[in-house]
Amino acid sequence: MTLVTDQEVITPKTPKKSPSPWVIARRKFFKNKLAMISLIFLLIVIILSFLAPYITTKDIVRVDFMKISLPPSSEHWLGTDTNGRDVFTRMLYAGRSSLTVGLGCMIFIVVIGTIVGSISGYFGGKIDQMLMRFTDFVLMFPFLVFVIVINTILSGKISGLWTLIIVISLLSWGGVARIVRSRVLAEKENEYILAAQSIGCKPSKIIIKHLLPNVASTIIVQATLLMAVTIVAESSLSFLGFGVPADTPSWGNMLFEARNSEVLKGKLWMWVPPAIAISLVILSINFIGEGLKDALNPKSRR
């Protein structure tokens, strides 16, 4: 018979708590160098754009006939436009307008699409059919034509920037609604949803507390890509003269001057900087979206 002393007693070690999926996703995203560089660049652009009044004191509205179409110099880093306004100053204020449109449209589109898609996918039946037919009806609209028409009708009633945000959002939420609906249809068949239903949880509580957190990864990725799409839409509409009002600087409005062949060929400083800004911002947002997609995908390998 062997005796066991107190010193020989082995105390069991407490097992380490495994990290949550969100912690794992954050670590994977931070290790993605391309996504992190893009995120830092985008944050710098946002900070510079929204701090424009503190960075430069030049007037973006005042026309100066003595400084029309000046090339870049120490006084005007990116030259002046055909109205004698400083291009660098307008670039900063234009970034604020374009990013506001992109961010505002993204929020409205995601909110509307998530609400419609989650309700349609959870309840099914006649509610699903009615909401999806309405979604098809919205997706059927020719986007460019209806944005131009509705924007023209509402331009005198609502602020020009918010008119564009509302119009683009009301015509662009269909894709998000379909994606959310498909994910909710798959998630609601799981045991934890059936258990919540069996104990009498309200549908709104099940959708908000159980379904949407498990669909959030898809929504986040879609929201990131939507911001890039809406910035391109604003720039395209402003370039055609149907987007942000002409008195409000935006990258699309700055490109509007490139329609003049003289400016397009001989005065590159007027339209190349906003074109580069749009390209780099869209590229960085896409890289961030790809990084989030890879980080939030549980099947992706390190």
C-alpha cells in the first residue's frame, strides 16, 4: 500500500479559454498586410477630408480671374481650375462630399436590405413572396435613368447631397436583401433557432439576437464593397452633371471639367488628382473588403 503525500497531489490545470470567432477574425485581418495598408490609407483620406477647414484656409467658392488655370506651384500645390480656385483645397472638400455619399448610402442600403431580407427569410410563405416580388420590382428599375429623374425632381426640396444619398439608397438595397434572405433561410433551420422558438421567443428577438449576429460577417463584407460602388456611382453621376450640385465640390464634379478637350489634354492637374484619389480609395476599399472576407471566413486557412 502506497501513501500519497500532499506534495504528490497533482492539481488539474484549468483549460485555456478558446478565442471567439470575432477575436480570430480580428487577428487574421490584422495579419493581412495589404488590407491594413489600405485601411490606414483610407483613414488618412477620411481625416484629411473632414479636417479640410483646419488644413487650408483658401476659399473653395470664390472665383479669381487673375489665377485661372495656373499650373502647380508653391502657392497652389495642385494648381488652379478654370475659375481660379485652388485644386488642392477643392480636393479635400470634394473628398468629404464623396465619402459622405459613400458612407451614407452604405448605411441606408445595409439597413433597408437587412430588414427586408431578414423578415422575408425568417417568416417565409406569403410574406417572403410579397417582399421578394417587391425586391424584384426595385431591381428591375434602370438605375441610371431613375436616379437622374428622381434626383432632378427632389433636388429643389432636399439638400443636394442628401437627395443623391436617398435616391441611390432606395434603388440599391435589393441585392443586400437577397443575400441576407438566403443566409437567414440557411441559419433558421439550425437547432438553436428551433430551441428559441420552442421556448416562446418573439420573432423580433430571434432575428436580432440569434440570426443577425450569425449573418453579420456577410453583411460587413457587403457593406464594405457597397461603399466603393456608391462612390463610383456618385462620381459617374456628377461627371454627367446629374449628381452632387455643381456648387458642392466632389471628386465627380472635379472630373466634370475633363469633358473639355483643352483641359483633358493640356491641363492635367485639374482632373488627374481627383481621378487618382477615386482610384486609390476604391482600390483600398476593395482590399479591405477582401481582407474582411478572408478573415470572417471560418474555412480560410492562415
